[in-house]
Amino acid sequence: MPIPAHDSPAYWLHLAETADRYTAAARRRLVTPEVLGPLLDLHRHHPHAMLDLAAVLLASTLRACPSRFRTPAGLPDVDRLFPYRADALAVLKAASGANRLFGRPPAAAADIEEAERQAVVLRRVRDSVTAAWRAGAGAVPPQQPLPALRAALAGYEDDPGATSAVLAIATAAAVHVARPAPGAGPGGAG
């Protein structure tokens, strides 16, 4: 299937469909190279597509987030949806898992400096995600948070580490929101 022109209505629809498939696979922990293929195709055709995908995932979370995952102000709570406090070891473990997925050797101790930098980026990006949700919640009309969310992520386009951190948080949040509440039937409870 050809990739639609960037920023066209067909592009955003394609991203929404891709986000749904990606979230379903992530929820079942079945993210394989086949699932990642469409994401990589998007990235090859549109260098900032991963931030666009993250904005779609954040919009989905903003819209469907159960109250148990919201702040008192009504925003999705990044600390509840992405409770991970990354340190260099956590980043190295995640990198090793991703490397395994693509048939590459595990991350090594020599990668510790980059892992430490990525842990700092992840902490910084957490605040940006909260700011994006705040911007999306204040969007006019309220049914259209996507442009505000994407604008709030501007500045990360040329930072692969920040882009991957935003996508990690957006994915974890979307997976939490898609997961049923403990003891709830299909569809969950808010």
C-alpha cells in the first residue's frame, strides 16, 4: 500500500490505522518485525512520521483515558501510564531487547554513555508529553486535539533519542488505556 502524502487527510487516517494495529500488537506483546515494517516504511517516506504517530497515540489516550489514569486536573497522568523511571541499565535492557528483535547483538557495557544520555532525554520528554496533553485538552474545537498535540512535540524532529522516548511513552500510555481494568470485562471500566 502506498504511503499517502504527508499531512493529508489520508496520511492521518493511515497513521490512525497503523497506530491501532501497533497498539494491539504491543498490548499482546507481539511486536515483531512484521508489525514494525509499516512503521519503518512510514519513517522512510516521512522522516517525522514517528512523532506524528506518537501524536495519534497521545490523542487516543487523551480521548479514552480512564479516570484511574488521570490527574486531578483531568489530564492523562504520565506517571501512572508510564511509571518507568529510566536509568542507564533500564535503557540498555530495552536496547538489547530491540536488538534481539532485529537479530542484532545485545547492547554492551560500552553503550552505557549513550544509555545514560537517553535516560536523561526520557525524563525531559515526560514533561513534554504532559504539556502535549495539556495543549490537546485545550484544543479548539475540543474534538480536534491532534494539531495541538503535534505542535507541542515540535522541536524533537531532529532528535532521534527524544523521538524514540516520546514514542515509547505514547505507546505505553495507549497500551494502558486499551487494557481492561482489573476485574472488568472486555472494554474495561473507567
